[in-house]
Amino acid sequence: MNFVYPGALLNNRYRVLQPIGKGGLSQTFDVDDAGITKVLKVLNLQRFDNTEGKKKTIALFQREADVLSRLNYPGIPNVDSDGYFVLSEPEQEPIHCLVMEKIHGLNLQQWLEQEHSQPITQDHAIAWLKQLVTILEKLHQEGLIHRDIKPSNIMLKPDGQLVLIDFGGVREITETYLRNVTGTGLISPGYTPPEQADGKAVLQSDFFALGRTLVHLITGTHPIDLEKDPRTGKLLWRDRASQISEPLADLIDYLMALLPSRRPRTPQLILKYLDELSAPTTLPDRPQTLINRPSRQSPPLQRSLLQKLGIVFRASSDPSVSWKRVALRGTLLGHTGTVATIAMSAEHHLLISGSYDTTIKLWSLRSKNLLETLCQHSDRVTNVAISPNSDCFASSSFDKTICLWSLPTGNLQQTLTGHRHRVNQVIFSPNGRILISSSSREINIWSVQTGRLLRSLSDSETDNVRAIAFNADGKTCVLGYLDGRLEVWNPHTGQLVYAVSSHMGGVTSIAVSADGRFLACSVGRTVQIWNAQTYKPLQILNNAFDGSSAIAYTPNSQVLASGGDKEIALWNPQTGNLLHRLLGHTNPIRTVAFSPDGTILASGSQDQTIKLWLPTP
């Protein structure tokens, strides 16, 4: 580096001031550029004794220069278009130089050491995570992945702005790259995701490293020094971060999922979750007398947390619960496909979800933690239903089977086979003794106790059943078809009782009010309310969005929820008045369900999330 020394003028522009650092591949200097102090990074090629190594190192250096000159964002060092240049003299090794914005401050590794590895607070973590995800959003929009996110590559400026540095490992995601990636690439132990260690980094690889970086900051412990679950490989860090809430911890674990497909898809999705976490909430006051008697599995600390979250089950449905004002209270993350179905158990404080990713997940409504993932089905899970006494639940799938599971353990009891086509729905009778399942051309009735097929209501090769529901008395069930028909059957005798057509489109969902008086159907772009005794139409609720693929009554029959394109509408089914619209999902909603006491509304969407909504005063 004979050209670079204090006082030297480089490229007729930059005056070298002083050396400030030296690494394995480069040395850095402060330089003056017309009165502005900048950083000069000089590539050190002396360590290489082979041409191939030099070529790769120069290519990485040039890539960093190219990326930084293209991006203009506060969280990324700025480089002028002519910031990269090469100094050369005859018979001497060319010197590759890059001049960039000088970032004043410490990197987060230095900052942690200065703070004696004191863990950061939740508010601090959310603020920094938002900044870093916003920087990644800018990178990913350009089709770039950083590939080396860690505390030492994040600068903290005096004004609190974080800046991501060291872009030498940046890769552009192209089809050619994805086809040809080989080798190990960049590896920073404790931060690098498994797929990148195999030379197959993807956009979601940055999320893994970001999650590991957050764990380091909120625990004060390097990820490589933390234990892992020997069964799942997950990092065991939560006990060292008592200041972090469960929802934020869930998000961090979501970022660090071992498979890229199980991490968030985009930075925008992460930012949306962070906005929900940091949004101010006012929880409704709930008298202690309304809380169910605690179960043996409900220690006082859990009950206290439950009440603070506003997630409680009341002893019975309370008509006074108003859904005119509603707040989003949480987002459950973990599914990697459309969330197609949701059911909730009051007795076990569980939410059960089924997804197109072929899994069923059991969630605690107390902590909102994932308790269990069931992987019996080999194709899309289309429906889950909890038995009236909450001792088991059923699931249906495109794999043409129905599974019966015990509650609360989630143990598989039996698998019912017999459908020739994909099973779309499964429901229990009000007394819990029989189970009805439907495919596009079959409606089968099963004994819950024995698992035996009792009878089939229809085996027409032209019918297309999309929805099914029991009337409140259990004596009849209602079937909805894509051609707009509604049929009422006696499941005990197999006789057709009544048939009528909606004349407004296919029926995609049916809900019967708990008092047995009303029948709601999602038909085309409308929700229709029918008299459940006479089957005469009473109300038509016109949606402002494309159709309603899911509907549900509150247990007191006073509110009807309908889910459509990214939003949920809450209605007064007696008057037809719209009470509220709930926004939060980023893709169409596929399922909605109220808790047995009517104080929680859960929704599942094609955006792969479950959202929990609560009424507020």
C-alpha cells in the first residue's frame, strides 16, 4: 500500500488523514473530501498467493461498491458513483479503493461490551428491529441479500440511527444464482442460517441472522453460547430474556425458524407485526367474578397474564358484550400455508388451527404460545371441529381422511377412511354422537364412538357440496352447494326434508345461530339471513369486499362476523346494520370463529396468520 499514507492525495480528490482499522482483507483510513471526513477502504491482496483467491476477493469488493452506490438510504452507508477506483503503477499490485460515508459511533458488538453485555429492553428491541427490517426492506426490494447480519456489522450513530455495514457479502437473487449456488459461502458462527452454510442463501436468510442478532442483544449472550433443543434444534433463549413479552419472543423465534419457508415471507410482514406489538392498547375491565374457576393447569401467574392480555373465557355468554369497538390483541405465527380453519375450546383454553401446509396447530389462548403441531395429514387440512364436551376434535383433509384427536393432549385416536374425494368439512352433532363429513360429491355420517360409517346422504356425481351445518336441535342438518342450493336433511334417517335455492350464487359457508332461530349463508358477494324453521330469507347483508368465504355467530346470536378480502365485517343480524370493519390481514380471510363465551374473535387468512380480536369499552 505504498500509495496510501497520511497526507497522500488519492484520485486527485481524497486526502488521507489517518489509519483507523485493519482487518484480514482490508485496511481503513479517514480521508478528507472537500472538508468532509469519509472512510477509505483499501483491499489487501497480499495474503493471497493464488490468482483465483484474488479474483474472488476483488469481485466481492466490487460488488460492495456497486450495491452501496446504487442504494441511497439513511441506514446504509452512502457511496458516490465514482467512490470505487483502482490505483496502479507499473510492476506493482493494483490497489482497489472504496470511499464511503463515515458512520460515527460504535458497532453493536462494541456497544454491548461498553454496556457490559447488559440486555436491552423490549421497547429498545422493537425500535431497533423496526429500523433493521426497514433497511432490509430496501435491500430486498433491489433483490439483494446481505448474508452477514450480526452485531459487529451494525453501527449505532449518536442520534440513534442504526446503519448496516459490510456489504461485501451481498448477493443478488437471480435464477442463475439459485441454480448454481455451491459451497459454504459466508459463515458467521451463531448467526448464519443452515441453508446459507450450505451455500444456498435466500432472502429469508437475512431474517434468521437478524433474529439471532436480536437474541444476542436481548440476552447479552452470543447465540453460539446458548443451548439448543436437542429434538428440534431451536435456540433456548427465553429464560434469559424475562423482559421480553411472549408476542415479541414468538416473532423472534419466527425469524429464526430452521427452514426458510417457515420464516416471514417479506420485511413488510415483519413490520406489520411490530406495529401491532407497539400499538397502545386499552384492555377492557373484567370483573373477577366473570373469570372461570381456574383449572389445575392454571397457576395464578398464568391467570394474571391472561387477564392482562384481555384473553379470558367467561362462565357463560354475556349479552352485554359489545362488538361496536374492537381491538386486535395478537397475531399467531407459525403456519406456512393458508390458515383454512379455526376452532376454540373454553374448557382447555385452546385454539386449534388447520392449514394448507398440512399441519394442525394447538395454541394456548393464555400465553398465545404454540403448544403442539400435528402432522398426520398428507394434504391440505380443510376443517377442524371440537366435540360439544371438548374431549376430542376432528379434522378433515384433501387426503380424503378424517382424523379424531383427543383433547387436550392432541393424541390421534382414529382415522376415518371411506371418502373417494377430498374432504372439505367435518362437524359434530350437538350431542356429540355423530360426525358429518362432506366432500364435493359425498356426505358421510359416522359414529364418533366406533368410527363406523353409518350412512351417506348423497353420492351424486354432479353435486358440489361446499358447506354444512347442524341445526341447533340436532334433528336436521343444512347443506350448501356451489350451484346456490340449500338442502335440509335428517341425518338420522337419511331423508331429504327441504330444498331451496339462493338464486344469488354459490353457497360457500353456513352458520346457525345458537338459539336455533336463524341461518346465515355466505352467497356470492352477500351474506343472507334465513329463518331456520321456515327457510324464508329475512336479510341480505351486502359486503363492500369480494365475497365472504367465512361466517360465524356469537354464542348469544347478537353479532355475525363475515370474512372476505383482507377484512372482517361485524353485523347486527337482526337489523342488518354494520357494526365494525376489522383490518389487519394482508390476504383474503378463510375462516372466522368466536370463542364459546363470545369474547374473542379469531380469524385465519391466506397470509398464513391467525389474528385475535377483542371487544373494547
